Amino acid sequence: MEIFGEIIKKYLNAPYNYANVKFPDRKLNVLIFPDKDFIISDEKTDKIAKDWALPAGLSKPETDWTTFY
């Protein structure tokens, strides 16, 4: 996963750009931002990611990523 994340980060050109990699069979979302990664597996980690993403420049609708937990 680390190598994949590093490849993706090369193409993210702003703090609020991100990639959302979904693993519904494992009930995970992996959010890759240029300077931060989140593995979302429950409401707590989802809230932590949203609390970080909003000040980074994402709008509230942009933080409504699909979750599988």
C-alpha cells in the first residue's frame, strides 16, 4: 500500500486533492492526501478524517465519501 500511495501522491497538486480507494469487502476506505493518509474503518476514523479535511480545503459535500463500516 505504501508504494501505491507514493505513486498517487505525485499527482495530487493541492492539500485538498485526494484519492479514495475503496475496499468494500474489507469494509475500508483509504483516503490518500498529499501530506496525510487515512484508513477509515469506523465512525471515529471517519470523523478524524473529516475534521482534518475540512480545514485543508474540502467542502462539507466533498467529505461525504462512501463508507463501508
